Amino acid sequence: MYQWRKFEFFEEKSAGKASIPSEIPGQILCCASGRGRIAVGCDDGTVGLLDRGFKLSYGFQAHASSVLFIQQLKQRNFLVTIGEDEKTSPQLSSICLKVFDLDKIEPEGSSSSMTSPFCVQILRIFTNQFPEAKIISFLVLEEAPPILLIAIGLDNGSIYCIKGDIARERITRFRLQVEAVSDKSLFSITGLGFRVEGRTLQLFAVTPSSVSLFSLHDQPPKRQTLDQIGCDANAVTMNDRLDLIIGRPEAVYFYEVDGRGPCWAFDGEKKFLGWFRGYLLCVIADQRNSKNTFNVYDLKNRLIAHSMVVGEVSHLLCEWGFIILIMSDKKIMCIAEKDMESKLDMLFKKNLYTVAINLVQSQQADAASTAEVLRKYGDHLYGRQDYDEAMSQYINTIGHLEPSYVIQKFLDAQRIYNLTNYLEKLHERGLASKDHTTLLLNCYTKLKDVEKLNKFIKDDDAVGEHKFDVETAIRVCRAAGYHEHALYVAKKAERHEWYLKILLEDLGRYHEALQYISSLEPNEAGVTMKEYGKILVEHRPAETVDILLRLCTDGSESTMRRTSSSMHLLMLPSPMDFINIFVHSSQSLMDFLERYISKVKDSPAQVEIHNTLLELYLSDTLSFPSVSQRNGGEDRDLKVISAREVANGSVKESKEKYTVENKDVKKEKDCVERQQKGLTLLKNAWTSDMEQPQYDADLAVILCEMNKFKDGLLFLYEKMKLYKEVIACYMQAHDHDGLIACCKKLGDSTHGGDPSLWGDLLKYFGELGEDCSKEVKEVLTYIERDDILPPIVVLQTLSRNPCLTLSVVKDYIARKLEQETKLIEDDRKSIEKYQEDTASMRKEIQDLRTNARIFQLSKCTACTFTLDIPAVHFMCMHSFHLRCLGDNEKECPECAPEYRSILETKRNLEQNARDQNWFFQQLKSSKDGFSVIADYFGKGVVSKTSTDPRQIP
């Protein structure tokens, strides 16, 4: 004890001014704390309740004679007392137990002005089965309210226990025997202590010569002797861990359920023991000077937190955060613990930093307070230039102290090892920022400590637990030239973009980058290809195209057979998503798209792919690899350079000239091949059974026109039925044979052609300005055959060409004149016949109007019997019996059908005259439109006046 340091961590608050109120005149025999008050029991049977200012709240008469023991319950506002009452009979003991409900105050009687709480129950402790003895100790345990367990220690080595609902007197009594009674002074129950752990209930029992433990959950309870030494009354207490503490003159002993624990050698008779917030309280009698010393021990830190000389102590209590000593003269000493800041300031002034650290840790101070103490200790060591030990303290502050505070102190290059250690700990605890990672890696690189760098970077848990910022580590390693370390971090953290950036930009390992992309999931591979595909295409075009094909077609043969599934194709990337990576590699793009369409026939992006391919096929600016890369035979060809050229020093010029010429030949050949591919694509993507092409037809026309691709234009114009544009192409090229062949194909009306093309062709030859007699004669043949143009138009058209002679059209004109003469003769005969018929009809009409008609028929036309009256005669010279006509008396039955047919025909002609669409359709489909119009006039339809302006014939 004498080696322990003493500190004044406590201070007296009352300063000797507090005392038991004068309203309590009797001698205090027992005290109890709890629920924010102190209960005192006196020898006159009264109980007083003191508030925080040690003023009497109220008092009441609990027992008739004296109050021996008192205890306040924690869970309910109950007060349990043991005292002496008046004897009602000689057989009954005067000692009884009472339970008061302090929440129910009622007047005691009219004869007294005092009020008392409601007495819940009164129990006689001693009965016939439990003989009377002197009570030495008393303890109450609230098991589960309203169930109480009361233990009463006697001077005969027995413990009387009362368990149950005391208020309703539903109780059971049992006795626990510690030792056989031989000497009461050795076996009195001087101390009791309950220990509750879960459902396990145990009771410590202390005598002057033993320490025992009863297991109350066993039936009957089992007793276990823990030690063969004991103590006197008031030298027994329990700590926060429910360990039993007893005080003897030589030491203080701790007991757990399995026996004696640690002991502390504190000399002197222990008159009182207590436990307060982890401190051991002892009132020790010094036999040498007959004085009492009150000590507060901090057992964890091995220091005396407070020590003072006191008078005769009668009771030791703890309440309101104070230690309360009640003296024999009724004075009260109130001792309070100083705040943590005051205690630490006291230690800091004496440079007792280790004690301060132990203090805050033992009292379970918050982490921030502990870190502040460690920081001050670290600053103290740093000031003494003990950098290693200072850093060990600063490391313990990680998580609470700002790292920049420590880093700033150790930025000196001579302290780089300490700084590295601190930064490593920051990363291990996952508290490092990007700047800390940068600083640590720079420390490693500055120290050239590759081993530590490897451990930091390649630790199995480093990347997975994110002990450092991955992106920062990669960036610093790249800047310092540690590309392999940066590569490892990127791969471990699955940062594909960084991994590929290092492989491609720093290391130039293109093949490895392609293998890495192949190992990724399709979605991730697609993203990386979009970002880095441009570099890969530039250096490894073939392998890059293979990977793109696998991404866009799922790579398997079964997928190739499933390409008709539109849903499956929609789930795959489109080739058009990657077109931007081929911005400088048109040849690779063309290869990629060609291979794709050869495998996937009905891609959703088929139109865009065909459009792109057409642009590549027809473009004259497609970039090509150098000739030396594409043709390995160039050097062999150059070997034939003559010795004379070598001698003349013209080898270089000859080589350059040969290279340029060979390159031009290759380029021209490749251009022709691509145009042929373009024509094939145009035809295959727009077959005869397709309504619409699998490309943008307008865009294809523009591409063909821009690149002067005649074959493609001809195909597109023909498919788009732009026949006049087709022959315009031949006219522009002055291809007369092709022009005539095209008109033969496209001008045949029987196959849906346009016969008017022959007229355009004749007009072309008429304006040509050169001799084309052979072609004109052939064109006239088809114009004459299909009667496309009138002869006068033919003559007018050909008359514009001064190189054509009359002999070109002589035969044609002769045949046309002969045909026209024959037609005129036929028309003249028809006119004469129609004139004769018309004159005959007019004569007949005149005769009917002016002369009488004699009916000479003697028989009925209908029944062939002799006519008799009544009879009906018609102007058509038919006669009928009236009875044979029936209801129809106005029409001749014989002539009516023919007459109705004529009327119906006339009505149909009038109806057709109102149908404009039908008229113009006939006019358009007829070779001779004039004949259609003349026919309408001849039938008198067109000349008839119509009242409806919409009825235009």
C-alpha cells in the first residue's frame, strides 16, 4: 500500500456542515440508500427519510421499540424494516418484519400529527419451526416483483429465508445452515450477498471463520465452502461484477463463485467496506494512534484516489453520486469525485501521462477523451525527441485525432520511417484518404522499399477490404514507374479501365490486353472495347475484330444457328455500337462488318450495317496499309534493279517511282474489287421478292452519284422505277448500244415498262448533233411497232439533227403514209355508209310525221289468231289483241327489249361520262387518246350539257 501513489481525486462537499436533522432525536441504528433519498432507522422505532440536502422529508413510527435493519427496494417504492414491537403474548417474539408502500401515505391516527406510509404486510420472523436468535445481517432481493427473497443472518450460523409475495402473504420459509453451532462468536452470519446470473441465483454467506456459497436454484440448496477465513460485520460488500469483498486486518479479499480471487494487502482493521464506481471504499482503524482513515482505492491503476482522517464512523452509504459517511455524533461527511478534466489536469502537471492513460481507460471514458490524453502524451514525448515512442502514442489516436496533425510533425525527411509507420496503420484501419495513400506510396518509392511496396500492394486483403484508395494507388505507381504494381492493383480491384490503360498506354502489351478483355463478362467487355478499341484496332486489328464478333454474335455456333431469333439478337451488342473505334481503320471496319453479316442474316441493325458497308465499298478515300505491309514481294521485285542504276546512284529514285506506281495499281485494283462488292450488296439486299431494300435507297443513290458508280446507279434507278434516270445515265456516257438495249428492256409495256422511253431516246438522237442513222432506224422500228409517236412528231424531232438525211426516215414515212391512206379510205367508206343510213332514218321519220300508216296485218302477232276488235296497232307495224297485251298497252312486246337495250346503253354512257377516273384511265391506257375522245363525242356523251359542275366528262 505504501508503494501506491496518492492523489486527491475526491473532495469533500459538505465541509463538515451537514448533519442528521434535529427532528430525528434517537440514536441511528441502521441506514439505507436508494431512489434518491436516505432512510434512517432509530432506537425509538422511528424511520426518517432524508432528501439530497439531508433535510427530513417525513418520518413515521415504524416499530414500537427500535428499528434494527432497513432496506429500500429498487424496482418498487417499498421500504422493508426489521424491528422490535410490543409483545402480544409470551410465546411470540417481538421481532417482526414490515413492508411499507411509500407511495401511499395515510394519517397514522387522530392522536398524532405524523403521517406514515401504508404498511403492506407484517410478518413474524421467528416461529415454532424457526426459533428465535439474534439477527446479525439482513438482505432483500427483488427477484421478479412482487416476488421477494429475504435473507436474515443469525448468530447461530443459520440463515432464515422468506420467499414469495409478501403483500399477499403467499410465502415460503426455509433455513440455510452454514455451520453447526459450537461458538456463536465464530459462526455468526456477519455478511450476506446475492449473486444473480441469468436464471442462476446464489447467496454468499460470511462468518468470522468462513465464506460459503449457496446455490438456491438447487433443491435443496447446495452449500460450497469458498474459504476458511471470514470477517466481522460491516466489513462485507459486493462490487459491480457481483464479487464478494471482505475486509480483514491484514488484507481485503475478493471471492467469485469458484473461490478466492485477488487480495490486496491493506493493513489495519476494516471497520467498513464499500464499493463506488469501481473504487474500493475502506474505513480503516489505525491501532497505533486510535484514528480512523477513510481511503478510496483505484485497484485497476494501483493508486489511492483519496485519503483522509475521519472520526468514529457509524454508517457508510452511496447516493446521488456521493460517498456519504454518517458519524457517531450524527455529523455527515459528503465526498464527491472530481470531474475527469480536473483529475487529468492534476496528472498532466506532474507529467504522469501513463497514469492518466490508465485512468481514462479504467473508467471507460469515451474514445475521444482517451485519444486526447494519448495526444498530449505523444506531444510530451515528441518534445523530448523520443520520436519512436511518440509515434506509438499517436498511432493509438487514429480514428479520433486528425491525421494531418501527426503528419505535419513527421514530414521531416529524417522521420520518414515514423511517418511511413503511421500511414500504414491508417490504411490498416481503413481511415486513409486519397492523399494519405499518395503520401504512403511516395514514401515507399522514396525509400525504394520494394518489399514493403509489394506487401502493401499485393496483400491478400488490401484491395478486397479497400484499405487504400485504388485509383490513387494506381496513379501514384504509374507516375513512379511501378507499372507492374499498378497493374496488379487494377486487376485485383477489377478496375478494368485502369488495367487496360496501363497495358496499352504504358506497357504496350496489346495481346495481353485482348486476352484480358476476352475473359471479362460480355457487358464489361463491350464497355472496355468502346473505350480502348481504337488503340487495339490500330495495333492488333485481326484479334480485335475477332473479339468484337464474339461479343456481337455470342461466339458460339449454336448462336449462329439461332440468329433468326430477334429477341436473342436484341440482347446482344450491335456492331454499330463499336463503329467509332474504326475511325482510322476503315479496312478493319469493312472486314468486321463483312464477317458479321455473313454470320447474322437478320440483325436489327442490318440497314445501318449495309449503309456503312456501301459507303466503305464505294468510297475512293478508304485508307490502306502500306504496300510493304500488304505485299511481301515488293523487295524481291526491287532486286531486279540494274547495276547501271546502282552505279548512277539512282536506286533511291527508282525505288520511290516503283513504289508509287505499284501502290497506284494496287489501289485501283482494290477500288474495282470494292465496287464489285458494293454492287453485289446492292443486289443481294434488294431482291425481286423484297418490297423495300435492306439499306437506305436514297443514301445509296447519293453514294453512287458522289463516287460515279454507274452500275450501282443503274441498278437503283431500275429498282426504283426511275426509268428516265436510267437512260439518262446511258445518254451521259454516250453508250448508244446500252441505251437501245435498256429501252428494249424498260420500254416494253407488256412487261410493265414505259414506252415513252422510246420518245425520249428519239429526242436524244435528234439533238445529238452527229450521224446516228443506224440507231435512229432501230428506234423508229419500235416506235412504229407500238405506235408511240405520230409521224409529224418524229419528223419534227429528227429535223433538229443536221447530220441525219431523209433516207433515214423515208421507209418509215412511206409505210406510215400507206397506213394512213388505207385508214382514210376505210373511214371514207364508213362515213358514206353512215350517211346513207342516216338519210334513210330521216326519211322514215319524215314519213311517219306526214303520211298515214296503213296497218294490213290480219293476225295477232302474239297469238297468231285473226284480229278482232278491240285491237291495238303499233307504229312498228305490229298488231295485237287487246287481251294479249295485258297491262302493257304502251309498248310493243316484240320491240320493247331492243328498245330497252338501247336506252340502257345510252344510260351507261351517260354514267361513264360522269366517272372522270374511268375516262382518264381509258385515255392513259389507250395508244390513241384522240380516238377515245372522239368516241365519247361520237356517242353524244361529251357534248351533252350537264347541270352538275362536277360531272365533267
